[in-house]
Amino acid sequence: DPRSAVEHESTGGLVGLRRALSVSPAEVVTEVTESGLRGRGGAGFPAGIKWETVRNAPAPRKYIVCNADEGDSGTFADRMLMEGDPFCPIEGMAIAGIATGATYGYVYIRSEYPHAIRKMAAAIGLARDAGWLGERIGGSEHAFDMEVRVGAGAYVCGEETSLLNSLEGKRGEVRFKPPLPAIEGLFGMPTVVNNVLTLAAVPWIMANGPQAYADFGMGRSRGTMPIQIAGNVKYGGLYETAFGLTLGEIVNQIGGGTASGRPVRAVQVGGPLGAYFPLALFDTQFDYEAFAERDGLIGHGGVVVFDDTVDMLEQARFAMEFCAAESCGKCTPCRIGAVRGREIFERIRAGGRAGPDAAEALPQLHNTRGGRRSVADEIALVRDLCETMRWGSLCALGGFTPYPVLSALDHFPEDFERISAESEAVE
């Protein structure tokens, strides 16, 4: 029963917290570091290094923030964990507070998760009543308490500095770095910002030891990852597996292929800003570095499957449209670049379609005189725009939008070549 603190304890809960109370804060940080645990929110930054930075930062007050603003399409692990086992991330936050010297925490949950909000708020109250939270955790000298805060729906508030601004009651927009949140975060104090899944892994690590956790996975990607399979797939759902499975094994063996029965054509990994992988790259292992080598990202572990009816030009256009709609507006490459990118794809689409809408676009696209661009020139312009967004944006929203766009162009060129051929025939 996720609403019972007694059942949580009877099924192995609190073992990690009690062990954290029995050793020094430095030892807790060391064990988290040795486990190889990395942030599960997308960046994959080593959790132990972040905790060590906050622990060593001199300040009168420190904070732990649980990022539960799960906004990526095709992801639902945070929600399922908070609704099904809310005491687990609460215990992880308390351990993080002990390790770093933080005395207060916030669970920032997106407003679209009403059940998770209620479950987490109720569980925090029960944990406080049971003595796991408060002035003396478990009768120790450590103090730590927390509360739930609800987001207002902005996708960009999944980015840690935007989230902190939102918690402070400010507009949810990205902050300049440095300083990092671990040095100057919430209310100007050192702050650990970790994802729900990251914090939920900590009690198990403390209970079973860092090596037991590190025994799973591969390379620098240690432990397990809750993979969320969605889209046109036969067996969609949440599957916790060790790092190292290939993308093909995840889609075909676990997911069972497409629900439509048609061949798989593309898989997007890492949410709406993740790259599209073709069948030729299905040997890619589920590992942070392996994905990075192929210009992809694991993100929050979302895997969305598409069959052979998908239009990759439309998917590339949607990436720009999504970024334009969700940009906080602080930096020009993201704010303006996404709008220009969407317009370019709309011109390309119009140029390859017969009808009154296309007629107006044709002179712009296909008459090379007077400085007007062909479809090939428009695609070259998109690539140049992606470089500007990737390296010039303040945060991952603008910086990662090129991933789905460029992967669609690189791995599925036939969808763009078809438009070009159709437009040349019209011309």
C-alpha cells in the first residue's frame, strides 16, 4: 500500500536511511559516488560529485530539490514511482539532506499530475508523523523536512535553473551559468537538484552497498534505468533494466515491435528533443556515451516507436514548433531560431504540395534568381540554423532541438528528397 509508512518499512524501507544515519555524511557521499549513480533527468551528471560540491559549499542553509516536472512526451516513470512508492524518493531526499547538510527540501511536481501531488503530500505528512522527517530524523541530530510545490505547466521548468526560479515565485526562465545551483541555487544557497529516479535509487545503494549497484550496467553507465516504451508499440509500459541492452532488444524483444504490425522505421529516444534512430542503428547500446557517439541522448529514458508510415519531415518540423512554443525567450538562438526553423519547414512542405497554398510558396523555393532559395538551399539553411541553436542556446531546450531535426535529415533523407523531386516536377 503506497499510503502506508508501516508497509514501506516492512518491505525493506528505511534500511538505507538508518544506515546513512549510522555513518558520517562524507561516507554517504563516497558511497553514492562509488556506486556510479548518474542523474536520471537527462544530463547524466554523477550524483556523488554534485552532492560533494554542495556538502563542501559554506552556507547558512542548503536545499534538496526533487525535480518531478516530468514534461517529456512518452515518459511516465516519475509519475508511476510517486504514485506507487512515494516513500522511496522521500527517503532518498532525507539521505541527500544528511549527506550534504541540507535541512529542507522541495518536491517540484508538474500540475498535470494531480494523483502524484496528493500521494506525495500525504506521504510526506506520514513520514513526518513517523519521525523520518523533522527536527530529529529517527532520533538523530540531523534535521530535514520537505514540502510539495506544484509547477504551472512550463516545459522549460524541467531545466534546473528555470525550476529554481519557479520555486522562488519568479518567471520560469533559464539562469546564466556559472554560478551552478550547487554553489548558488535556491534563494542563493547551495542546492542539490536531482530527478525523482536519481533520488529513488539512493536508499537501495545505502542498504546494499555501492558495489551491488555498480555491478549492473556498463562503462560509466552503472545501475539500472526505468525505460518507458510508448508510441506505436505492442507492449508499451515501464521496464527497469540494466544499462547495456541494445535499442533493438528494447524495441523488438521487450516492446514486441509495432502495435500496427507494420515494420518499425524510427525510434525517438530522450523525449521530444531526442534523436531519431533508424533500424541501421538498432545495435546501439543503451548507454550515455554510446548514444552520445551517435549524436543521440538517453534523456529521461523515454522510447517512442514509429512504424513505416511516419513522415520524418513532419517530425523535424514538429521539433522546431515544440521549441518555439516552449521557449522561455531568454536567449535569441532558441527564441528566434525555433520560429525561423518552423517557417523553413513549412515552406519546404508547401513547395512539395499542389494546391493554392503551394502556389504562393513556389516562387520563393524554386526560382534561384533574385536571391530565392531551392529546397536544397532551405535544408542547408536549417543545418546552419541548428548549429547556431546547438552552440548558442543557454540551456538544453534550444541546444537539443537540433537532435531530432538533424537526425531526421541524416537518417531519413528520402522524405526530404521526395519533396524536392515533387517541387522540381511542379516547376
